[in-house]
Amino acid sequence: MGSCWSAKVKHNESRLHTSSSCSASVPSTRIPLSLRSEDEILQSSNLKSFAYVDLKIATRNFRPDSFIGEGGFGCVYKGWVNEQTMAPAGPGTGIIIAVKRLKQESFQGHQEWLAEINYLGQLEHPNLVKLIGYCLEEDHRLLVYEFMNCGSLERHLYTRSSDFQPLSWNLRMKVALGAAKGLKFLHSQEVEVIYRDFKPANILLDSEFNAKLSDFGLAKDGPTGEKSYVSTRVMGTQGYAAPEYMSTGHLTKRSDVYSFGVVLLEILSGRRVLEMKRSRKEQNLVQWATPYLQCKRKVFEIMDTRIEGQYSSSAVQKIARLALECLCVDPRFRPNMTRVVAELEQLQDPALGSSRSGSGSSKISEPPQISGSGKISEPPQISGSGAATGGGIGAACD
């Protein structure tokens, strides 16, 4: 589900939580969602229980002009509450919140509503969106989030308007690093959570373009004991799911790493992962871009033309190499998020954002991609499907 929303989000998605502090916190003991009752989840969360009538007042009765997003989970509305008491406040007073309202006929939405509370009600990190509270009254199920001023990464990458400035190279690198830190935290030994729905629509941005992961309705606890994966029904969003997960249902943290590689391609190219209106060979971003990523000189041909001249050739080539490794067909050769964060941190120096220079033609070496039969496989190619549910979170950047 989510708590920060972007205006008129029309993507399928949902989930969120985070703290505004720079520290991360994890409960000393967290029982897996599959072993918990609804009452246990609600009682163990660190969230405020809101009265339905108070959320109606805060959102001005869910009026159309308070609407800020919609997804498979339900609609999201902008509201105002008192910062200390969380009592409803008038527009322009107190703090802004995002209220997500579950569609009453959605059983899957209820499961995601619980998952959101289970994870975001217990985890705090600067790169996870903050879930403030929930409402459970009769048939009403709502979630209350912090409001993210600048909406989703998806909106900033794909809005084409003369009065809308595209994200600069430096801001794209900042967002990539923040999102990577969120995944690194989830994958840590203390947390061991697989996000399972990493995509631009679920990366929300605050007023300073700090990235926070939202929509945890599809998140799963990582494997326990000697198991190396979690067996689960394939879910997610078409184009972002790792090929081995699509084919086997075996979910690992490296599945999230693959999704991160896809998003890196979107950040570089400014193109959606799937665009059916393009020519057939360009419809799938991963398939189309992989040959360009492998060559130092050709990689510039996939770059978003709106940020031309803002980056150095060395920075682009390093990101291309990182994306290739994340997209490796064999998950054993993908980097972990600790290494991804370390490499992205090296690219935060503004000096690396200068106009590109040099154009060597040597190939970027790629880690071996080994198929189950032991043969070297082709560059990553995805054709699987998947389904995501949820809703966006954020707003237009003020």
C-alpha cells in the first residue's frame, strides 16, 4: 500500500512506511506474516488506530478534489491532521497525510492491507515510506501515510510536459542510491525481507528528492533455516520480475536485485520497461538495451536525450556495468545490494555529472550467464507476465 502519492497515479501497485530520522530500527523479534493472526499483527504494530469519522473529516469526506491516486488496492486521498494529536485539521493546517482506502470488495486488498501493517508497522528506515496508522471499522480498511511532496519516480521519468522539468542526472543518481539503500536494509540479516515489487511507481520522493520505498503488500519474509529461496505464487509487475522467479516461483533477495537492474535501465533511458507502441524489437526495454549496455561507446545511444550533456562517460559506463550485473540471467552472478549501494555512492560526486568525455569502443565485460544445463546463456531476456496490485502515493512536487 502506500502513504505518499503522486497526482493521478494510474499504475497497479500498493504499500509503504519509513521514518524521517536517519536511523533504522527493527524489532528484536518479528513473527513471519504467515504465522500471525490479524489481531497479532495489529497489536504488535507501532501505529495509530484512526477512527473512520476522523479520516472522513481529515480528507473532507473523501472529496474528489482531495483525490491524489488510485491503484488495485483502492483510492488515495490527501488530508490534514494535527501533528501532535493526529486529530483531523482543516486544509492548510497541521501536517499533510495520504489516506489509502481499500475497495470493500477486494479480498486480495485485505491481505495486502495486513501485509503493509505487518512490515511498515514495525520497520523504520529513512528510505522506507512512513506508515502512520490504519483504520479498521466494520467494512472500512484504510491506511494513513506520510505525504511525499514530489510523488513517484515513475511520474518524474515519464511525464512529458513543457512545464514539467525532467529529473537531472545528479538527481537520478541520488534517487537510485536512496532506493538501493532501502533494498539493502530490507535484505539485511536483521530484517530478511524480499520486497517483490520494486519499480518506479513504488519509489516515492520527498521535497528534497530523497527516495523511499512504498507499497509492501507483496513483500515476503526471506527463507529460513537451510532454505535458499521462498516458494510462492508468482506476483509482481510485468517486466520487473526475475526470469528464474517467473519460471519456478522460487523467490530470493536476488530477485529484487534483478528488478533494481530494470529500474536502473529506466533511469538511464527514460523509457518504460514495456512499451507495446514501439517497434517489436524495442518493446521490451531489457532485451533492446542489453546489447548497448555491453559496449562503452554504444551505451550512450540508449540514454535519455533530456539529460544529454549532464553526465560523464565514465559514470554512464559504470552504471551500465552495474545494470548488466543486476540483470544477469543466473542469479548467482548478480551483486548483493550492499555492493550496489557501495558502487552508487561512488557516483554521487557532482564532478561525475559533467558532460561526457571520451568514447572508447571496448566492450564492457559481463559476468557469465549460466543456464541450468551449464551452458552460457544469452543476455537477459524476459517474456514472463505478472500481476501487481496496489496504489500509488505522492503528489506533484511543490
